[in-house]
Amino acid sequence: MTLPEIHDFLGCRTPDAWVAAALADQETMLIDHKNNEFKAASTAMALIAKYSTHLDLINFMSRLAREELVHHEQVLRIMKRRKIGLRPVSAARYASGLRKVVRTHEPQKLVDTLVVGAFIEARSCERFEALVPHLDEDLGKFYGGLLRSEARHFQGYLKLAYQYGDAADVDLVIEKVCAVERELIESPDSEFRFHSGVPA
């Protein structure tokens, strides 16, 4: 898995203004990142429950859920070391914005959900990459390691989308989601989150 594949998949790179905001508010970034890891595990488990006859999906999502929960615990440990307390942080508009394009009938709903998952993982990977050069050694090393696992997750989601969908349809879905994802990343956003747009 190479990062150019992820850059080609995404419609844009993370704006510099977002990187600056993240570096200025690492506390919110870490709290929201922790929440995202938990949500990623929850999503994987929900997919296992919903698509209980899809063996390859179950195997992939089971491994992914375990890995995301480990990341959740790792972020918690970093927060503890940095004396960052837990506090409620509202969800970014990002994931809900992407899910708006998911079709409601099966098997298209599964395919669209998997494509959205691929975009979320790809963007997470690209954001870690954008942050790593600017972070302290401890956080930089951690995010550098996460970058590789997010890249693997991106690949897994995409592979399953093509497995359970028609290739031409999946290509069209990728195009559609890509346009929405780019808009969410490049447009002004009123609050800073790990997947937020340009700070307004």
C-alpha cells in the first residue's frame, strides 16, 4: 500500500489551514481522534450484525474492530500522559455528510457504506501523514504507525465494495462520494475536528 494510491483516491489534500488549527489545538484533536477510533470499531461491529451471512466482511470487520479499539486505548494513554481530561466533543459534520449519499436499498446500501468507509480511512491516513512532520516525537511516531493501519483499512473497505457490488457501479459511487468528501474538506467549517473542513 503506497500513499500515492490514497492521494489518487481522494479528491484533494488536507488544507494547510486545517494542519495549523490541529497543531494549535492538539487537545481537541486527540479527544476527537479517540472518539473516532471508538466509532470506527462500533461501525465495524454494526456491519457484522447487519450482514451476518457475508463471511469475508465479517472476518475483515472483526479484525478491524479489535484494531480500532486498541487505537482507542492507545490514544487514551497518550491523553493520560499529557494530562488531557475527557470531555464531550460533538461529532464533526464529516461522516454524516458522507452518509447522506448512501442509497437506502440493498445491495447498493452495503456497497455505498463500504465506499464511505474507504474514504474515511483514506482521509484519516492522509491527515496523519500531513501532521506527522510537525508533531513531537512521541505523537509523531504513534501517528506514523497509525497511518499504515488506516491505509490497510482503506484497502480492505474498497476490496469488499468491489466484491459485493458491480464494478461499474462502484466506480460511479466512488466518483459521487469523492465530490462530497472534497466539498466537506475544502469548505469553511465552524468547528475544528479531526475530519473538519477549513477553519472558518
